Amino acid sequence: MLILSRKPGDAIIIEGGIRIVVLACDRKSVRIGIEAPASVSILRSEIVAAIAEENQRAADTTDAKTFLTTHPKPEN
């Protein structure tokens, strides 16, 4: 892991055209801006964790069986 000290207005450039700019700092948080090509996905880590958890839950066969038994196939 690379650890850097930056001040508001300072930027970090990452290969692939990604630029991270420190917008503001206070004792509780840091505001950053991220400039990246549209093809680069940028997600907060808690969103990635929630997606992984939901995918795991969906893959659980017990949950799938429960869903199928509680949601019968609609009749035409």
C-alpha cells in the first residue's frame, strides 16, 4: 500500500487516466474527487460488500428453495 500526505488541491495520478484530487480535509473526513474514463467502474467498498453479500444470498440454495415455495408460479 502506498501512503501519501496530500493537501486540498493536490492530486494523485494513477495509470489508465485516473486522477484523484483532495478537495477538502477536516478532523473527521476527507473529500476526494475522482476523474476516470467512463469505462472504469468506481464503487465505494461498502457497496461492493453489499453486492457480494446479496450475490451469496442469492446463490444459497436454501434461500432459492424458500423463495420458490413462498412465491408459486403464476397461472396463465
